[in-house]
Amino acid sequence: MNPKILIIGACGQIGTELTQKLRKLYGTENVIASDIRKLNTDVVNSGPFEVVNALDFNQIEHLVEVHKITDIYLMAALLSATAEKNPAFAWDLNMNSLFHVLNLAKAKKIKKIFWPSSIAVFGPTTPKENTPQYTIMEPSTVYGISKQAGERWCEYYHNIYGVDVRSIRYPGLISWSTPPGGGTTDYAVDIFYKAIADKKYECFLSSETKMPMMYMDDAIDATINIMKAPVEKIKIHSSYNLAAMSFTPTEIANEIKKHIPEFTITYEPDFRQKIADSWPASIDDSQAREDWDWKHTFDLESMTKDMIEHLS
Ligand SMILES: NC(=O)c1ccc[n+]([C@@H]2O[C@H](COP(=O)([O-])OP(=O)(O)OC[C@H]3O[C@@H](n4cnc5c(N)ncnc54)[C@H](O)[C@@H]3O)[C@@H](O)[C@H]2O)c1
């Protein structure tokens, strides 16, 4: 039987593409998209849509009952750069929305949860290259602190209450259909828009800042596959490391130049440099590959080609 899905935060960078893919897979009527406002016409007009505040437990519970929801994908959050500008609100939104959904599962009102974590759970004391699944985690951003605390709570709700919650530590995500929502890796999306429109880009990170990244198609596949995996294959109930590629602004600029030879890049690092410097440069995701057969498709070369084809 198909799951009955509620996506909270469906109008964002990930939610938009996740909604369309889940609707194709499970049927439009089985995927209820929701967000705090009707922010994206593609999402709002392509199937059932509800306005919901992720901080309002009663609203979410009502939707779960009315639509007989089995699975919730909680995508609403304040992202890294935005969260630094409003730490108290970021903590409130990122934590309490998660508690609401975990408590619905604890009360057996839903069966399964997807909740995204991030490479922001790592910090300046974490080994930077090939960052292991289990390692030092001392995040220095409010976003990272909220994601790390969220991971601990996911594992706790699994261990103590038997909640089936599944999670991935997404790296920076690159996509062409919806603009990114205020993260530190957003430059790797903006650069394509500016390269095509202006043939030049001023990067808010320094030239050699290497970070883990992933093309949205791979991130959506990972999200759907971890949720589809038989429960016994999920060995980690905090969050899985996930990786596809790592590159610096110089490297992505050079790849873009293969398609747009006149493209130039300059560097003007801002407050986001400090956040980027505290994160890993590359990630060891062997556990996800082993446990539920994760594999990526896109590397820097194929991702760049696809982005330019779609945006040109
Ligand atoms: N995009 C990335 O590179 C990335 C990387 C790592 C982790 N993540 C995580 O993935 C999730 C989704 O990220 P995204 O990039 O799609 O974010 P986004 O900012 O693009 O989208 C978030 C969506 O949540 C909605 N929202 C905000 N507050 C809400 C509320 N109170 N009630 C209901 N909806 C609300 C927003 O309107 C928006 O549509 C987040 O948890 C984020 O931390 C994203």
C-alpha cells in the first residue's frame, strides 16, 4: 500500500523537487504539500496543498488526522546563514518543529519520519578530510547546534519510544529549479545564474574553500531511498553521512569556463567564510553505501553540464 505523505516546508529548495518526485512515485493524491505560505505555484497547483505553520502542533496533528498521513517529511528550517542572523528563532523553529513530528510518531499517529540533518553538525575540531560517520562534533553555528541536538533527539525517540525516524546529513545542495534558502553553500548555485547572465561572479567564499556538495537529483534519490529501505537496513538512527563530490570555488569556476570561456570569478569573503571554515572539506559516507545501498550519479563535470543546459 502507498504511504500517505505530508511534506512540511514543501516550497523550499529541496521540498519543491521532493514533492514532484514523490507525487510521481506514489500518486498526486497521496502527497500533501504544505508550507507556511503559498510560496511556489508549481507545488501549490500540482496537487493537494495546505498552509501550515511547522511550529503549530495542533495544525499538523489536524492535517495528519484529516488526510490519514503515515509519513512526514519535515523540510522546514532556518538554514545556516539565515540562522546566524536570528539565533533564537532558528533554535525555536528547528527544534520545536522536530519535536512536534517526533511526538506524533511517539503517539503512533504517524508511522515514519524523514528529517534532514546537515554537514553543519561538524565543527572546527572535526577531522576535515574524509570526515567519518562517528567523530568529534562541536558545531559552532546555531544551525549546526540545532541539527546536532536534533540528531540526538531522533536517536533518543527511536531508542526509547521505537520511533521510525530516518535522516541524512545533506552536504551543500545544487539545483536549478528553486533558489536556495540562505545556506553557506548557496554560492555553488548563484555562480551558475551569474555565469550565464553576466559572465562574471563575485564569490562570498575564498578561492580554496573546499566543501562537500551534491546535485539535487542525487539528494532526492537518497531521501526517497532511505525512506523506502526495509527498517532492518537502517542501522543509524541519528543521521547518515552522505557524499557525492567536493570542490572549491576555483574548481567549479574552471568547470564552468569549459562551457562559458569568458566567465570570470572574483572573491570577496563575508561572514559565511567563517561558517564554511568550520565545516568538513570531504565526507566518508561508506556506512550509507553499505547499509541501504546509497550511490551518487552526478560529479562536478556532469552536474555543471546539466545545470548550464537547464538554465541557458
Ligand atoms: N539546501 C541545502 O543545501 C541543505 C543542506 C543541508 C541540510 N538542509 C536541510 O534540508 C531542509 C530543507 O532545506 P531547503 O534547502 O529546502 O530549505 P529552504 O529554506 O529552501 O526551504 C524551507 C521551507 O520551509 C518553509 N518554512 C519556514 N518556516 C516554516 C514554518 N514555520 N512552517 C512551515 N514551513 C516553513 C519555508 O517557507 C521554505 O519553503 C532543512 O532542514 C535544511 O536544514 C538543506
